[in-house]
Amino acid sequence: MIKAEIVEDIVNKAEQFIPEDLKTMRQDFAKNMKSILTASLQKADLVTREEFEVQKAVLAKTRAKLEALEKLVDELDN
């Protein structure tokens, strides 16, 4: 899940490139950019680094168990 603070930070940084005297345009840009960016990031189905690391650890543990079971099956076959 994408954090709202990250989207807000990206929009604020991009918004700085629009001159202050175009206040209405800046407001419209910020509003539209937030919704577009949020929708795009959700569609991309991204995960946080923390979630990735947890799943990586689970996969490593599962792989180790599988290798141990394969070794056991090979020993039982012989």
C-alpha cells in the first residue's frame, strides 16, 4: 500500500515548478495529480521495502525446508 505522505511529497515537489501567480492552476494540478498518482501506484501493485524483505525471508526459509525434504527423500530412495 502506498503511503499518502509519499504521494503528497511527490505532488508538492512537482507543484513547485508552477509559478505562484498561477494559484488556481497549482491547486487544480495538485488535486488532479494526487488522484492520478495514487491510482497509478495502486494499479502498479507495489510493495514497501519492509514487505519485500519479509517475503524474501519467508521464501529463503521455505527454500531451505524444501532442500532438506528433497535430501531426505533422496536418502529414503537409496
